[in-house]
Amino acid sequence: MRSNSSKGLSTANTQPSHNHTHYHATSKRSLTPLSNKTRRQFDPNMLPNPREYYARVLKKFHPRGKQATALCPFHSDRNPSFSVNLIHGMFFCFSCGASGGNVLKFHMRLRGIVSAKAITELGAWNYE
Ligand SMILES: [Zn+2]
């Protein structure tokens, strides 16, 4: 069910506003070679589960309910001042102010890459 498909590929796609927790547990990373005719669309539903993703990439990851704290990867953090939402993937650092609305934004920032590449790395393209 993809009722609210994100139209267009604008990088300004913030967080998915839907509430249902629907995740693809096994991240099926499409290895389909890109041809010029392949149409692809960013599908927020295909982003990794925030809980699994953040647990994998963050240090001193401590989940607490829907939130988790961890060391901030965007500054030299000694006390966990990084807070993430495990449902929607929003993140915020109380120390350096780094923030974003979802796993995609985090991944872009962490890796210093543009959204298209981040979407590829996260396997969130929906190929038509
Ligand atoms: Zn920080």
C-alpha cells in the first residue's frame, strides 16, 4: 500500500508523515544496473528500519522507548548528546545542533553525499 507516494525526487523530502510502522526487515538491495530507461523513485518505505540502522552506525547506542541516545558522529562527542527517534528516524544533537528528519538525511550527512547516492546506498529506490 503506497497511497502517499512522494512525488518528484526533490531532495527536500523530509520525513514521512505516515504513522504505520511498515519496514522491510530484509533490506533488499537492488543490484539492477541502471539503464537510461529505468525509472526510479525514492520510496521512504524502503529506508532501513531506524532502530536497526542507528544501532548499527552509532556508538554508545542506548534505546529508550521510541528514542535512543548515542554519541554524536558529527562532532567529537564524549557524552552521548545525540538523540534519535527510532520510529521516524529523526535525529538531533544537543551539543552541535546537527539535526534531520529521517535516516536518509542522517546518511547523507554522515557520508557527505548527495541524496541520490544516499538513496542508492540505503537501497530505497523503487524501480519501475
Ligand atoms: Zn553533535
